[in-house]
Amino acid sequence: MYTTSTSAEFLDNFQPNSQFKFNWQQILDENQHSIVIVAYYKDQLVGIANFERISSDRYNFVYNIEVVAAAQHHHVGARLLALVMQDSFAHGFDGFVKLLTKTSGVEKFYQQLGGEFFGQQVIFDEYASTQVIEKYLSKYRRL
């Protein structure tokens, strides 16, 4: 199950979880205007993404995505990103999504999803976002 909330709403109910490497309390405190999408499996929090709509430049900017180790390789991260892409279309940004890679080893993941690299910046255009949404959200409830 995937849900969307504001940073403040998420933090009101958030219980720190040692399965996550990122300090989500700090991340969301620093990005209070971000939107949070979370993934649950059997009532367990398994993935978190936070992003902001950059209306002036018409794209969604992803601050962080993290999936617990036990849920990796089950498309949770791809679905979280697909939901951010879907939000981009819904707000008239034509599916454009940007992010900065902060850890090594994720490049292949983003390339497989159609991201184009410009240094550490990854950009997903309308075509890439459409493909990711169709592949990873066709069986799941969309926002």
C-alpha cells in the first residue's frame, strides 16, 4: 500500500525504524514543505520518498528515496518514483522529475528507469516517466 502526506503529517505518526539508514526525522525537518510518499507491506513501513513540486521550473525534485533492505529488488523504489512522476503529470509538469544521486551503486537503477545523467543530477523526461508509470503502476492503485 502506498500513501501520500505532507512532511508534518508523516512525522506526527513516524516511529524511527532501525531498518532505515537515513535519518528521516532530520531529512523531513529540513524539508518541511516536501511531500512524502510511503510504502507499506503487511503494515510495515518499507519505503519512503520525499519530493517538492518546483512550479516555477515545472518539475518535481526528489530529495530522497529509501527502501529497507528486505524490500529491495521488489520494485518498491521504482513504484515510489513512479508515483512522483505521476504527480508531475497531474500538476502540469509533463512528467519531468529531477534528483541528485548521493550514494554510489544507484546509477544502474536510475538508468534502467530511463534517467539521463548530468554529473550527479538525474533527469526523467516525459517519455521515461510515462514508461515507468505504465510498467510499475499499471497493477496498483494510482494516486
